[in-house]
Amino acid sequence: MVKRVTATDETLRLLAKLKAKYGDLMFHQSGGCCDGSSPMCYPREEFRVGDSDVLLGEIGNTPFYMAKDQYEYWKHTQLIIDVVNGRGGMFSLEGPEGKRFLTRSRVFTEEELAELDMAK
């Protein structure tokens, strides 16, 4: 089954390290002004999602949400969450590790889009 969001092995390793340190986590990608459209990682209980957020799926048993207006731009693509060296969003938990999460993407095929529509 096709997924809207996936992660690289390096992302999953960093996520496991962050979970050991902070407990249950979640991702949110907003497209806001301060941190652009970077995926931000937060302690699960410290970020509230609402009606303006879409749950895309989970990576490493960690929910990944996106702001609804951003989702409209990205809904035709699979998000692949990766990790690179450097500083990311100032509130995201990976910053002190000298890493940042990065969204890569690929366009879904027509067949994959049909499968996603059937799963709704």
C-alpha cells in the first residue's frame, strides 16, 4: 500500500534517538514564515493539532501532520522525510543534534493516486 509520508533509514535512527530522550513525538509541517515548510519534530503532548491540520500518516510510529493549506500543494506527492547536517527550525527537537529534518518528494503515479483515493 502506498503511503503519503515515508522516511529514510537515517531519519528513523535519529527519530529513535530523539524518542529515547524526549518520549513520544510528532511531526508537523506548516509552511509558516519562521521555519518555512520544514518538518518540525515536537514532543507529542506539546503541540496541538486542529481542524486546519491533516494527518498524512506515521513514520517510525510517529504521527506526521501538515497544515491543510500546505497539503493542497503537496497532495500529489509522496513526502520522504530525510536528515541532513545543519541547523533546522529553532523549535524542532533535532537541532541540538546538529541535524535537521528535510522533506524530499516525488509525484505519485496515477495508479498510486487512485489507490489513495480508494483508501479514504
